[in-house]
Amino acid sequence: MSKRKSIIISGYYGFHNLGDDAILEMISRDLSTDYDLTVLSRRPSETSKEYGLRAVDRYNLRKIVQLISGADLLISGGGTLLQDMSSVHSLLYYLLIIKIAQQRSVPVMIYASGIGPIIHRFSRKILASALSKTDVISLRDKRSREYVHELCAGKETFLTADPVLQMEASADAAVNAFFDQNGLTGEDMFAVSLREMDEQEQLQMSALLDRVASLSGCIPVFFCMQDSEDLPTTQKVRQHMTRAHSVLLDRRVSGSDMTAILKHMKCVIGLRFHALIFGALAGIHLIGFNADPKISAFLEELKTEPLFSLSDIGDGKTADHILRTMAEPCRYDLTELKERSSLTKKLVHAILDPQISVGKQT
């Protein structure tokens, strides 16, 4: 019996970020049956218990070097790891992990990721160097693919889509119990997912949500994709609201649970990328703001859902536009994105099995 091949997974795991946790859930579902997976995690014992995978401390470089040296593949992703807008140190960390594998002739795959934005010239240079030596680059949106082609002219890439687009909603029974616990049974609701905002934006968002709630007759239901990053702003926005009663979902759930929860909402107003993906899977309206380039890229691919500017939060026309959108049927179609997402798993198999081939993609 031949030994199972091993894969090391490098990403933003173990930080209690609902979007990244959902990505890991999908990677595990797709690959753990055929391969031995090891995750680099901020909280390895917790990750191991939750997903049934081997996990090691993402900062234990000695252990990481040892593991990568004996691995058959390094996966970098998913998510938007390769950017320096949030932190140059973060970009350097992920590129270091890639470099360790490349120096040891271990294949590297960029896994359905977003790339950029890249602010610093030095970052652009070292990213281009790393990507030019990467074995397989799969990207979740057209913008990222175009950017990689600018960095590495002639480099083959594959256009896929975010792994979470393969996720299925949890059973209704669990969600109904969750609503009971939060006092939400049988009411009209819309969901809100925020991230860090300045004080003026917080005040404007509070006024916007008050208007939408009052005129729609729906309760705003807030949820945080990552408490450590999103909760302070969420609490302040709720405190500033004067006309509408709101609810904050007060415990962590899985991506499957969140998708099922959102099926009961009229729309999701989101400044977080994966909050909008969960909403799309739930089949509700996506009210996205340009807080992050990946939100813009995702809504552009859907073609019909509106994208709002953070600079227009205080404009009364924005609330009216949201209300009109909520009153219309959803018209976006996820079929193409889901098909593209399924390609990512095939690319992994093709790297590790010479008998499998994936044709070029135009």
C-alpha cells in the first residue's frame, strides 16, 4: 500500500475569522480523504480539534521547515494573503513560507486566492519573484489574475473562485434554535456585517441603518466575521442608532450555520467579503460597500448587485437605493462561480498525480 501524500496548508487560520475558517472547512472537505493535511495555525490545538486535522503553530519556524521538507505540496491560501495593505509583515510571513518550500523543491500552489493590493515597490518586487517560481497559481477573481499577469508576464494562471462557494447551509432545525436563543423567531430582518470604520463613518452608518430599518419594518441583525476586529465598530454603530431596535448575534457559528441564518434575512449589508459570499449562497440581496477591493471584484462578477461607496453612506439616496433593491427579486447567478470553484481541487490532484492533467485556461 503506497504512502498517502502530505500537504501543508498556510493561511490565516486559527484567528477566529469566520471567512477563513470556512475556507479551511472547504479545503478539508475536498482534500482530507485523499491526502494527509497539516495546517499552520495561530491556535493549533483548537484547529486540530475543530477540523480533525494535524495543526502546528504557524510561528514555529523550526517545526515548519521540518514539515515542509518532508511534504509533497505546500498550499498557500485561500483568502487574500499576498497583500501589504493591512501589513507588510503579514506579506513577508506568507512569502517566507513559500520560499522555504521553493528552496526545498517542494511544489507550491496558490489556492484560489486574491492578490493585492500591493502598496510598496519592494513588496511588488519580492512578490513577483515568488510567484514566478510558483508551480500552480489559481486565483479567485479576474482582477487578481490580471494583476499577476502584470507582475509575471507569460506566467500561467487559473481562474477559479473562492472555495466557500461550495459550502452548503446547515439544517433548519439548528438555525431555528439559534434564532430562539437570540429572540428573533418570526420577524422580518436584514443582516449587517461591519469592519473598522472611523467615527464619522460610524455615525453615518448608524443613520443609514436606522432609515433602512424604519422604512422597511425589518430588524437589523448584526454579526461579526472576526470579533477582535469588528466588534468595537459594531457596538459603536449600534449605540449611535436611535430609531431602530437591533440585535447582535452573540456567539460564533460555522460558515454553514451563517449561510442558513442568512436565508431568513431580506438582505445582508456587508463590509466583509465572506459575509457577502454567505449571503449569496443564501440567495439574498447583497448590499456591498467598497471597503475592500475583493468586495468590488466579487460584485462585479455577479453583474447585477449594487456596489456602494463608503463616501456615500451619509447620502439619503443610498438608503433609498437599498430599500428599492430589497423590494426586487434577486437576479444574480452563482453557477459559473461554483463551476470555477470546483476546478481548484482538480488542480491539486493534477500536481500530485502525474496521470491527471488539467488543460490550459484562456
